[in-house]
Amino acid sequence: MGAGFRDRRMSAPLIRMHDISKAFGAVRALSHVGLSIGEGEVLGLVGDNAAGKSTLMKILAGAHQPDSGTIEVGGQAVVFHGPHDARGAGIEMIYQDYALVPALTVTQNIFLGREVLGAWPLLRVLQRRQMDERAKALFAALGLRVPSVSSPVRELSGGQQQAVAIARATGFDAKLVIMDEPTANLGAPAIAKVRDTITRLKLQGVAVILISHRLEDVFAVGDRFIVMKHGHVVAAREVGDTHADEIVQMIVTGADPRRSAAPADPKP
Ligand SMILES: Nc1ncnc2c1ncn2[C@@H]1O[C@H](COP(=O)(O)OP(=O)(O)O)[C@@H](O)[C@H]1O
Ligand SMILES: [Mg+2]
């Protein structure tokens, strides 16, 4: 391996999405969209409803496949056929509805798709107990609380369900955690927990993409904004180089006032 190749690899961003397009029937959800994120970077992805934020992140999490465009992880091209592939590359997503299974316990939700259970009933009982213990340790380490790891998730409050979704996404060595509107419908204490979680992930070198209508959350814990509208990326801004009025203006108009060129959504 030549030094130039190694240098290029080392300077590659953690994740790079390039020229991603996606349509649902006649709806063009994404048109030639790209973004990059580095290790430990916290990106606020903002924009009006139907801007394409969730679709872009579902593509990164392997839940949707793009019609065209590429994804690189650490400079290597990847193709995700499903969420399992993205998880294998260290990408976890907390969905807006948390995507938990209400009838299953807290532990079962956390280990969903990860559990390794033996064939013997007695062995399975022991393995279930071990998973309960690991789940408890996970919540303790995260500073998150749930009443009991053996309660069905449907019995938990919204904030507690959010804690389960966070534990599931962050407890297993993720490189990037995507959070889709994690503070919608939460009270102030739960919002503070989410912010703490993002800050802790950042300190550990984990990157976070935060989709949020609450710009104050991005200003509090984020590094950079990406603004989307009508399936396009309108602008990017360092958190320290902008203010809420400018971000709101770009969300509403879909144009970057610092670019003298035409609006970001020229009709073909
Ligand atoms: N599974 C789907 N089937 C059909 N249309 C979809 C689907 N998901 C999203 N869309 C459409 O794609 C566009 C972008 O949606 P979305 O990514 O959810 O935006 P945002 O998260 O920014 O609100 C919207 O017009 C939405 O109705
Ligand atoms: Mg959305």
C-alpha cells in the first residue's frame, strides 16, 4: 500500500453519502443529495416536513435502498441491503416512533436481532438472565432508567421507551447513531437526557446525526447544520458561524442567502 493511498484513507470522513436520489412512485423524495460526517461529529439535519430528512437517514441505516448514488464508510464503498448490513458497518438509527416491539420486554427489545440462544430450554433460561443483567448494566452505564428490564415495553412511558431505543442503538459499539426527532413529545428532563447522551457519544468519538425541529438542541450539542428542502440539501453551516434566524430563513425559503447563485431548487 503506497503512502498516498494510506493518507487518503486516513483523511476520509467516517461516512460520505454522494449524489443520492430516491423516488416513491411519482414523489421525488431525494434529488442528488450528499453529506459527510466525521468521527465524533454531531450533525443537525433540519428542514420542513417532507424535506427528505428521514428518507435520507433511512437509506444510510439500510432501511431504504437509494435509486442511485453511493455511500462510503471510512473511504470504502458500501451497499446496504437491509438494516442488518448498516448495523454491521456501525450505523444505528433511532426511529421517530422508536420502532420497539410493544409486547416484548425491555431486554428482548434491546437484544432484538442480536440474541444468540442455545437449543436447550435450561440454557435458554440462563442466557435470558444474562441478557437481563447486560441490559441492566447498559442502562446503568448510560445513566438511563426503566422500571424493570423484564417489563413489556408497552407498559413504559414515552421517555422510558426513548431510553430503551437509545440503549439499543448506543450500547453496541456504533460509529454513527442517527436520531430522528428524538426530543419530539418529550418533557424537559427527558430532553436533557437525550442531550447528555449525544454529548457522551461525541466524547467517545461516536458521530451523531440529529434530525430535529428543535434548533436549540442542535445549537446546544451540535457542530454543524445541514438544511434540506424538497429533497435537496440547501446549505451547511458550522454551529458557531450561524444563528437561529438564518437557519429558519433557509428552512423556509430553501435558499442559502450567502450564495449569490440561483435558488437551490431550479426547475429543469
Ligand atoms: N415509504 C414512503 N412511501 C411513499 N412516500 C414516502 C415514503 N417515505 C417518505 N415518502 C415521501 O417522501 C417525501 C420525503 O419524506 P421524508 O423523508 O419523511 O421527509 P422528512 O423526514 O423531511 O419530513 C415526502 O413527500 C413523503 O411523503
Ligand atoms: Mg421525518
